[in-house]
Amino acid sequence: MFFKREVNPNVTPQELNHAMLNAKAQRELLERQMKDGSVPKTVAQDEMRRLSSLVTAYGENLITALETQPAKFTP
């Protein structure tokens, strides 16, 4: 069975890219906090998994958003 992806025209590729960059920055901060001991390792690992899932989902949504945009290339 095939499913049609719904595209939200109110979310731009730039916004999705910004969200991905934000999640990656959160992941870097979490890595530093885990190294300095301010966040327990188990909590950090759970949060890292969550952030990785978010980045993956945002990336897939970004690709979909870019694919649905009309091409602006003129030869």
C-alpha cells in the first residue's frame, strides 16, 4: 500500500534546515555536558538518541520540501 506524504506549505526548507542545525548544536552541547559530568551518561544517551531521530526526520522532511518546490532553473 502506498501513502501520500502531506506537505505543509507553511514550513520552508530554510526553517527545516535551521531546526536541523539547532538540534545538532544541542547534541554538541550535550556531548560537552556529558564529558564534564554535568549530565548523567544514561540521560545523555537517551537525549542523543532523541536528537538523532529529530535530525533524521528533519532531513527527510527537508528533502521532501525541496522536491515539492517548483524548479527555478532557467537555461
